[in-house]
Amino acid sequence: MTPVEEKPPRALLAEAPRPWVRLLPRAVAFVLFLALLPTTIQVLGVDYGLDGGIASGLAVAQTAPLLLAVVRPLRAWYVVFAADVAGALALLSVDFEARLSWPFPPMEIVGYVGLCLALGLRESRRTLLMVWPATAGAGVGLEFAAPDGRSGNGTLLTILSGAALVLGGALRERYVAQRRLAEQESISEAERGRRRLLEERARIARELHDVVAHHMSVITVQADTAAYRINGLPPAEREEFTSIAATARESLGEMRRLLGVLRNEETHGELAPQPGLTRIGQLVDATARAGGPVEFTPCDADVPEAVGLSAYRIVQEALANVVRHAPGALTRVALSEDGEQLTVLVVNGPPPEPPAAPLEKGHTGHGLVGMRERVRLVGGTLDAGPLPEGGFRVAARLPLTERDST
């Protein structure tokens, strides 16, 4: 088994959308390091009287890990915590003025509190519950060793570090909750789109069933009546027509069982003629009655029923979108056929007056989903989108002959 490579940790706030927020932790850590390193050396060496080498070593150990805290705050905490405790013990070996803080000088408190904030932003609650008792224990324990009865500031460090841990943890959990909510909303929107796509496919399947079932019914009737319509039909041909009729009835039964699966409980209609090119004029008239002027260029070509049904549904959805989103806009519906394909064009301009309130809030794009499914079903192409001067354009090209899928 090959070992799994550990992914390098990401910096604090690396997933923030704004660049300055992503750079903020590094900038704060760098500023703290530059400010605290010389200050710590100066205070420990001059004010407290520690040896210069010891003061420098402690200063580096207490401040340099702040740069690491941007990526690995827990590892930085181990070093800084040990260095702060070691510094407090080292101060017991020198005689410093009573006015000076002990066991933690002010610059150590600033660095430690900043480190605790980084811990809260990155680590889990379990880790934070380990860090804070260790800090409190060290602070209280060192206060008992205060020289000459001086009062220590371990309690102050305990309170400030606890507040920083709580603040960082609260910010981290808030960010995690917001991210999960955004992910859930994204998943929900994708599921709604997928559900709408499946519903549209089922609707198309139901409509195509009605179209194909009509043809199968015609085949069955013609095959059953062939012996009566054709005089002198030989027995072999009569048996062939009987077999054709039986096969057609069996196929029709299978399609009806399929329809029973696809139709929902609210669908009560049986086999019914599906709308085609000749019914598009009724859609145009209905839209005009709703208050929107429509210019219509009809097409009387004889097209396959699946193509005519797709054209009807595309125009239906496009005109519905005009009524919903651009009421009163001038709309042009044009159908044309050149022997190879049927072109469906629906173009509307901007509404004469912006509606006081939209008829529907939000733009789900479900209508375009249905259009694309229908166009894909017959092997055509769809071009839909807003116009530069305002309005919307839907152009579908539906082939009149079946195309190879390869």
C-alpha cells in the first residue's frame, strides 16, 4: 500500500473571496514579528537584566513562530507556550524592579493573544479546550512562584487568551455554517434543475407516446382489415398481415404500460392528438389578447408530428416568457421551412414600460431547459439569449429528417 501524501495546510482565511482578506493574516503576523522581536530583546535584556544571548534566544522563540501560525497555529503554540514559560522561569534568576510585570511581560501577552486568535480560527473545539487549561495552569502555577511576594499577571493572560480563543472559534464556526448553507443552497438549486429536467423529459415522453400510439393504432387497423379490403389475398400474405396486427397490438400495449408509469395521478387524459404547427396561431392570438402585440408568420408545411409538437412547445414557452417578463413588448413569431429543416423564431423587444413588480420572482431558466430538451430530442439546435438593445431572442432549427447519432 502506497502511503497517502498529506496535503499542505492552507493559510488562514485562504478561502475568503476578497484578496485583502486572504492577505490579512500574513500581514498581521509579519507586523507582530517585526514589532515584537526587537521590543522583546530590549525589554528582557535592558529592563529585566537578562543576559543578552538568553534574551535574544527567548525573543526569537517567542516571536518567530507567529509567522508559522498563519499555516500551522497549533505547532506555533507549542513553541511559544514553552518559550513563554521558559522566559518566566529565567526571570526568577535576575533581580528586576517591582514595577515590571511577571511572569509575562506585556509584549509576550500581545503575541500570545494574537496566536490564540489564530488557533481559534483554525483548530477544533477539542484542541481549544486543551490549549486554554494549559494556559490557565501555567499562569496560576507561576503566580505561586512570584518573587518577593509580587502579584503576577497570569490571570490576565488566562482571561485574554480565553477571550481570543472564543472569538476565533465563533468566527470559524460562523464561516463554516455559512459555507455549508451556501453549498446546500447550490445543491438544492441543482436538484431543482434536475427535477425540472426529469419532469420535462417525462412530459415529452408522454406526448411522444400519444403521437406514436396514434400511428400504431392506424397500423393495427390497416393490418386487421387488409383481408377485407384486398380481394384474393393469398393465405401467406393474410397470415403476414395477421402477424403485423398482433405485433402492433403488443407494441401498443407495451407503450400504454409505459404511459402508466410516466403519467402522474393528476393526468386524466387518454390518447389525444398533440398540437402542431396549425395550433401555433391560437397561441399567438392568446398572447395578443393578453395585451402584447404579436406579428406572426405562419408555415403550412407538412412536418413530422414530433417536429411540429416541439415547435409548438417552444413557441408556447417563449410567448409565456414574454408575458411574464416583458408584458406589452412587441413580439415577432416566424416559422419557415426549406425542405431540410424547420426554423422557429420568437423575438421580443423591451417592454414599453418596466413592470411595477415582476409576475414571477427569480429566473430559474426551467423554460429554456424544456426547450433544449425538445430540440435535442429531434436533433436540432437552439440559440436563445438577450438582445443588445433589450428584449430576448429564441431561434430553433429542427431537422425534418432523422439525423445519425454518430
